[in-house]
Amino acid sequence: MPGTKLPGGPTQDEVMAVSLQKLGLVSTDTVLEIGCGTGKVSVAMAQAVQKVISIDIRPEAVALATKTAKEAGRKNIEFSCAEATEFLRHDAVYDCAFLGGTKNLLAVLPVLAKNVKRTIVVNAVLLSTVADAVAALQELGLFVEVVQVQVSRSHAIVGSIMFKPIDPVFVIVGRGAACS
């Protein structure tokens, strides 16, 4: 969104495409998104599913995501300003979960393991987050894979083009307990 900058976002289109494909969304799904940021991923998921519940601990992120969803005409997204561990105390069940934010990841994943039927996808840029997420998902018996997405975009230079790399993102995939 022009003129608005949030740390860690928005998710690059190519990374989002891989993440959404790994989620395996279907039209009847209810999806939980932790760390909604700009709302870009929320809107993309809402196009494919019945309902998206998106949370972020930052009020400015929730406000921006709400505006993004409204501008996109998406009415099947519920936004909440909440910390994930507090929000998850409601024990709701979701078909899939997408984590774009990683605060309290080690406390959140065990709860998601019980409350997500099918797929959990975590996007991470820090190697420590990758290690933590993989170890937690392995311990829970849910780990499937990690995919590193490295994108470079073309830029004009002296009558030709060059490629500028974008920071790599790791897409960590786990299967919900109902799949086990």
C-alpha cells in the first residue's frame, strides 16, 4: 500500500503464491492468519475460502489490513488486534493456519497443532525462526517440509537488465493433527 510501511511486509507475490499453494485452501475452509500485517495475504486467502480470521498485535497493522480488505471488497475476513496466545484461548478449530508473524511461535504451534485440521504454514526470514519452527513441528509430529523461496526482480541498467535479489523467505509446512 503506497505511503504505508510496516516492518516485515507486505509479503512478496511469489512468496505468497508458494505459501497459499502449500496451505492447500478449499472453498469451505475457515483459515486463521497470525500476523496480518498489510492484509495482502488475508485478501488473497479470502478469495479462495469461506472465512479468514486475521489477527495482529499491532493496531496499525489491523487498521491497514482492514482498509486493504475493504478496498478489495472482501467481507469474509474478521480482523482482531490480539496477541496470538491470548486469542487462541478460545479453542476454536480451523482448517488451516498461516503464520506471517512469529512472536511467541513456540507457544503458538502446540495450540495450533490441536486446533488446526489440515495445514499450518509459517513464513520466516530468520534462521533461528526456521530452526525453532521445524524443531517444534517435528516434536509435535507434524513437520512436512521447508521450502526456501528466493526471488530476484529485473531492473533496467545501461540499456539492459539485471536482477536484484529480494531477501529469501522460508516457507515451513506442517500438517494438522486431524491429518495424522
